[in-house]
Amino acid sequence: MNRQQHWNKVYETKGAQEVSWYQPRPELSLALITASGSGKDAGIIDVGGGASTLVDYLLDAGFTRLAVLDLSGAALTQGRARLGARAAAVEWFEADVTAFVPPHRFGLWHDRAVFHFLTVADDRRRYVATLRQTLQPGGTVIMATFALDGPPKCSGLDVMRYDEQSIVGELGAEFTLQEVLRETHVTPWQLEQRFLYFRFQWQPVRESRQAPATALEVKPFPSAVGAASL
Ligand SMILES: C[S@@+](CC[C@H](N)C(=O)[O-])C[C@H]1O[C@@H](n2cnc3c(N)ncnc32)[C@H](O)[C@@H]1O
């Protein structure tokens, strides 16, 4: 089974509230989007958004130019059905983030629990290449991954776990880490999963734009600017 078939099967066989990553309200994502200071029309893409209600809360808050990208058409169908008529105000992309070609750029890239599934270095490089093609220079990246003390698997798949230094190493020096929040997510069956949420700003430098992310110097991140535990 390839990864698209895997994810479609998940969403075809489970309700939106029966998956381990379900959140009634994506509190930390919303807090970090607010902290980014992004304007209401900056454009936000929720990468691997699945059936998350983040887009609902962003619409409620008056954000426009919203998009949800996911590999699973079944997940996007759930999201569109939930939003009803409001779905027409959102762009929906059924695509693999590692191969996505954006039709235009967005001011904010949000990814909760997608990057950590990329266990092959080439996929992670392609993800960062897509990110660079999709984000506006000066834009915000919010990524949530399992923390080092998080689970080694999710949805039956192996995951990578990150801390500040290793995530900076993946994105490269043009991405400035501005805030880190810790979350203890509680699954619908009351298991605790430790996440880290990273907020970056991207400032591309002409010379280093040509170089692969892995060739960039990785500087240790001194300390988390912010920390929270739920
Ligand atoms: C653990 S779920 C998280 C969903 C959502 N971000 C949330 O927090 O509720 C991972 C999501 O990433 C999607 N996904 C996995 N690999 C992907 C890829 N390579 N490209 C795009 N989406 C992917 C899955 O279909 C799934 O919806």
C-alpha cells in the first residue's frame, strides 16, 4: 500500500474524531498564527491539514485566502462536507507535499504532524523545496512534530522526532526560529503524546538560495523563546 492509499484508508474507515491526532480546537496553532502577526489576507496554507478544524476557526476569525493541502482526497472530502457552503471560500489541493507545485504563494505555512512522517532524507529535501516555492519571502512557517519524548509511530507509520536544533538543521539557516511551544496532546483514548510547535520566519538570501538545505551551516538554537504545556 502506498502512502496515499494508507491515508485514504484511514479517513474512509475512521471518523474525524476517532483519529489519535484529533483536537476539538487547535489552540497552539491558532496562538502561533496570532503571534506571527500575519494579516487577515496574508494567505495561509494548512499542509497535511487532513480533516482538521483549523480552517474553520481561521474563517471564523476573518482570515481569507485559505488553503488546505492533503494527500488524501477522503480527508479533504470530510473537511469540505463539514464546512458546507463555506468550503467554497477555501482552496483545496489533493497533493503530496513533496511534489506539490503551488499556483501562487502564501504568507503562512502551517503543518501539524506531517513533516515528521518523512523518514527518507530525499523526501524531507523535497518538502523544503516545496516550502520555498510556496511561501512568500518574509513569511511564517509553523510546524508541529513529535518531540524527542514523543511516540516513535503515528497511524502505524514510523516518524522522526525533533527538537529545536534538529528542526533548524532540516530547514536551514534562512529560517529563523522565533518561538517554540510544547504540547502534551491527549488522544481520544487518553494517551499522552508530546509535541513541539516551531514558529519560523523565512528570509531568503540570494546566494544560499541555490544551495541545498543540507549544505547550510546549522547553528545551535540557544533557547526556546516561549514554552507552554497543556
Ligand atoms: C497525523 S495527520 C494530521 C492532520 C492534521 N494536520 C491535524 O493536525 O489534524 C497527517 C496528515 O498528513 C497527510 N499526509 C501524510 N503524508 C502527506 C504527504 N506526503 N503530503 C501531503 N499530506 C500528507 C495525511 O493524509 C494526514 O491527513
